[in-house]
Amino acid sequence: MLGGLAAPAQAAPAPVDSNTTAAAPISISAIVRVGWYSSLARCEADGANSAYSYWYCAWSSSRGAWGLYVDTDS
């Protein structure tokens, strides 16, 4: 108690149910791999020529290749 007054209790935030739609739904990017490439240059060329505004290439040591990933929402 401060100054003789009790602080009001605050409720815990409600859990988010991703299966429901709300006025402002949470936006989650849909990143998918669209191909494997033996060289970074080929991966980047396909990314630049893709229809997606957000893409990137990442090396996979287990496959020994570059993966092209795109955001299907972009």
C-alpha cells in the first residue's frame, strides 16, 4: 500500500489464439525454400528475378548447396 491506497490489480494478458480472426490479425511471414543452388551467384540471380520482394540465400552445410528462401507474403 502506498499512501494508504491499494494499487489496482492488473489482469494478465489474454492468450493469443492463432485460429481466430480479430480486427487486427497478427501477421506472420511465410518463408519457404524454393530451390537449391550450387553457387551463390545463381541463387541470388533467381532471387532477384523472382516475383517476391523479400528473399534471401542461405548456405546449407548438410546439403552442400545454397537455398533460396522467399516470403510468400511479399
